[in-house]
Amino acid sequence: MEKIKLGIIFGGMSTEHDVSIVSGTSVISNLNKDKYEVFPIYISKDGEWYTYKATNISYKVGDKISNITEIDNPISYLKNLDVVFPILHGLYGEDGSIQGLLELLKIPYVGCHILSSSISMDKAYTKIIFEKAGIKQANYLYLKLLENKYALVHKDFSEELITLDKACEIAEILKYPIFVKPSNSGSSVGIRKATTREEMKEAIKYAGQFDSKILLEEQIIGREIECAVLGNEDVKASCLGEILPSDSFYSFDAKYNNAESKTIISAKMKENLEKQVKELAVKAFKAVDGKGFARVDFFVNEETEEIYINEINTIPGFTEISMYPKLWAHSGISYSELLDKLISLAMK
């Protein structure tokens, strides 16, 4: 049988470039080479495209990629492929950019399409969709950075120009601690936890280095629970995983650099709550018109039995320690089988 020409795109121009290298090379290592002729494609931080000669090197976050050769014409190179698996976390990969390019070239690809990718990448707009869907989430404020000024964006989308001090004063209605996040970022990049007005001021300035749209959220007390979803129309939910961060929250460092952070699979909880989390994961995925796969993150308060959605990740980590493949492995689908299913969904 003729092998499927499969492109794996990783790296990219986002702040999650290094994580994408680990995800991409991990996927390449776990593909069934009897089924696929694999074409690894690495995009550098400055947007240059390269072929990658797959090796047995196991990359860690922060390692530099080697064995690459520049691609003279990326468009012609892509047109030679049957299907593409973009494993580009963050901006230009998870926000609809690469999906738009592949749509124009009429190349099937793994994962969510343009609309669902862009909505899910932008936390401010994801929240609006979840509000409409009636999915409970943390109370929040939405700021825009306009040169050296700030605009408070109200629920009706009217904007009120305010100073940074005024923004901090208004935000205190959420009560401390308050989480400050860039709207378009992943892997917890740019996020800080503020417990005082001065900390909040610095956190807003810091988040503004990563995006001009900034969210301020109240803290939700509860277990950090994650659920993987898989499918196009008939969407399935995995077992549940729990995050036990080493830090006061699951920061980038706690995720990738601190061995004290732990994940539990499968997370033990009341049967009715587990069922609700799985149903909400599928509902959230469908609410953003998701396709293929995603990981949906929640906070669950078992005492009050309240479930709050945190976010949806349309290209979740695919490293050996990432929650998405581990959840499906525990649910009976191996890493290689999972890749086969995702590629099959793309080609449909």
C-alpha cells in the first residue's frame, strides 16, 4: 500500500517555540513509519522554513534543533503532501494562521479549522462564547493596551480610556489574588498572580509585553482538572487528569522545568461531577466549532460541586509528558494509535 505523505510542522514564531520542538519531534518518533512517509518541517523563530532530518535525539524544552536544511519554496513543498499535522503552539500556529494557509492550498490538516482556532487562542473571545453557551467561568475584566494608555472594554464592547492606576482600582472588585493574563498566549506564558495593587500594576505591564489585550481574572478555588476530546462530529471525552502544580499556579516553569509538579491520571472524583466535566468538555469544544482534538481545562470545587471552565487548547502539548496523549493512553488509545486517529479525522 502506498504510504501517506505526512507533513509535521513544528517550531514557529510564538513564545511556545521551544515547547513545539519537543511536541513535534515526539510525534515524529511515535508515527507508524509503515503507514506514513514523514516530512518534518521546522519553522524558526524568525519564520524561516526548514526540513528536519529526524534523529533519535530526545529534545527538552530549551534545546536547539539541529539537522535542518532551508526550504527554498515552502508553498511548493507543502503542495507535495497528502495531509499536514501542525504542532505549532501559540501565535501563528494555534490562532488560525497556518490553518488559513493550508486551506488556501487545499491540503487536509489535523485539528481545528480557522474560526475555532482563532476564537480559542484569544481568551477574551473564548470567554464570550462560553458565556453564550452558559458554561460557568471565573469573573473577569478585559483591558486593551493602546500605546501608553489603557481601555476598559465593557460587556457591550464600549471602551473607556483609563489610567493604569484606575484599571487596578476597578479590578479590585474581583478581590485578591487576581490573575493577570495576556489574551493571546499559551503554556501560561505572560501570566502572573497579583496579591496587591502594586503587584497587579506590574503584572499588567508584564502581560502587555506579550499581547495588547489583557485579562484580569478572579481566583477560583478548586482542583485543576483536564479533559481531552477527540472527534469531528461524534466527539468523545477521555478520562480526567489532575494537575498538582509545584508553584502557586501552573506557570510555564512549573509545567516544564520543575519536577515537583505532578499530574494524576485518572483523577478520582464523584461520579456525577466526572460525568459533568466530560459533558462540558464536549460542549465547550462544539461551542467553538472544534474539529479533531483539543484539551479542555477546568476548576472543580467538590464541596460546592461547582465546575468552572478555565480554557480550551486546540493544539495541546504532545510531548512525552503532555496531558493530552497520556489521558488517551489511560483511556485505551496508545500514542501511535492516537496519531492515526487524528490523521484519519483530518483526511475525512
